[in-house]
Amino acid sequence: MKEGIHPKYDYVVFKDASADFTFRVRSTMTSKDKITWEDGKEYPLVTLDTSSCLLYTSPSPRDLSTS
């Protein structure tokens, strides 16, 4: 791979604000917010609100939080 043209790919913690659920994965996404993970290391924290999203499967959306 050519140096300097690819984004940094490293561990990031994503937090679902609705469910208060966090998980650590590798990603090119980053954030100024930080969190100390279970391993004692500090990682960028990306907060999302995915649990309260609507699922569009037909002309009328279905709310997953009430299913």
C-alpha cells in the first residue's frame, strides 16, 4: 500500500446512547471524546443513537423500540 494516502485504521469505542451499550471495533472514524476501556487503555468515543432508529422495510416505517 502507498504510504500517506489511507486514513488511520485503529480501535474506536462506539456507544449507543439509547441503550447505554458500548463496543470496541477497528474503524477509520475518530472523535475528540475519549473513554477508558476495560483493558485500561484510552480510545476515541463515538456516541450514536441507533436503538431508537426506525426500520424502513415498507412504505410505512416500523418503530423497533415498541416491537
